[in-house]
Amino acid sequence: MVDVKNIICVKQEVNLQVFSQIEFKAIITEVDEKLFWIGLPRIEGQVLMLQKKQKVKVSVSMRYGFL
């Protein structure tokens, strides 16, 4: 397994895919040993709300592709 700290960093932009089609951009706010936190994006002033156990695909842009 890849160490999260070797891939992502604070203030890095990530893509969130919700509802299997809609994609949003978000910023990483904190990185821990195995976790990272993001600020949820605003859409027309409204913060993106997620349901409990809702699946979200997170894509991290890297130098040679996406993870």
C-alpha cells in the first residue's frame, strides 16, 4: 500500500466525483498518517452535503496521471 504522505499534501487540489457523474474540485486541508481531510466545495454558495455512507470517488492529480 502506498503511503498517503508520499502522494498528497496540504493545499493540493483534488477532484470529488459524487452521484456517479457530477465532479467537484476540493482542497486538502490536513494530512495525517493514513487519512486526509478536505474542505467541501461550494456550489452556488451552498456547501456540498454528503449523506452518511455515501460513496465519493477522490482523484488526486499526479505528475504522470491520476490516483
